[in-house]
Amino acid sequence: MPLAAVVLAAGASSRMGRPKALLRWRGRPFVHHAIALARAAGAHPVVVVEGAVALPDEALAGAIRARNEAWAEGPLRSLQAGLRALADAGPPDAAVLVLTVDRPHVRAETVRALADAHAADPAAIWQPRHGARRGHPIVHPAELVPALVELRPPQTPRTLLARPEVAARRRFVDVDDPAVLDNLDRPEDLERLPP
């Protein structure tokens, strides 16, 4: 089954005080790291969703740009903007790897493990788990994409995951990668990034 990716990078980054997508780590903007993770998983195409800040072309590293004008309504609207862009650009039966731009330090091995799990069971929802805690990124199977697009605020993807028939499809990949749990929201959080 094909795998595409959506990188969520539309938020205002108000707690950080500057756009997280353009913060630099190891010489590259966070958004480049997210795109590289999507590509390490074998995802194609890769869509980056911008919103509060327009990202410069060079920040997209060849990914497809999607604009979320409703970014202030939350990440659901960004996910939906990305899914609509994938519908125009990608194979219609692609599962979707959803990455957040504020986890640039997730290991490539983690996303490859998610992609491998998806290949083995493409009908499942795949999520990394570190210790006993679930993290990100997440692979949504192609069959759930229409339901994600139909959600309306205040619903979130968790609303969908709470449905018994959907929850039964949820699977986990245990990883030795604490970054799957680590939101980098404030300037002091950047100190947790490895050198």
C-alpha cells in the first residue's frame, strides 16, 4: 500500500515566540527534518501545511505546499488541508503519515518501523509507543482518510479514534525513541534537543 505524508506546520508558535517550522537544529530548519523523516519512511508525496506564517520556498525542500487559512481553528484544519492537497497530488489509496514540525529529533528508525508495520498491516492505525506512552507521528490507513476530512471542530482525530470500530484498528510500534513524546513548545524546551 502506498504511503504519503502530511507535515503539520501551520500553528502560530505563540509559546515559542517564533515560527517553529523555521527554527534551526543541526544546521537545518525543523521543517526540513520533518520532511526528511517522511522521506525516510518512503512517503511520497509529502505535503507541508503552512498557516500562521508563509514558509519560504526553500524551506519546503521540494515538498508540496498546502495553505491552511483556518489555522487558528487548530490542528484538525491543518490536517484536513494537507489531506485535501494529497487528494490532488497523490495516489487515491495512500495511507497518511502525519508528522508535527515540533519533533525534529524523532529518529529515522522510528518512522521506518512505522512504515514497515503499515506495510505488514495496511488497515491498521500505527502509532509509536515509548514506555507505556503513545506518541507521534501516526500512520492513518487510507480507509480512514475520508472520515478525517469529514470531522468538524470541536471534533479532533481523537474523536475518530474513540469510536469502537476505529479503536479496534489501533496498533503500536514500541520504540526506544523518547522524541515521539516530546513537544517542543517553548524556548526552554529546545535545550532537550540532542547536539
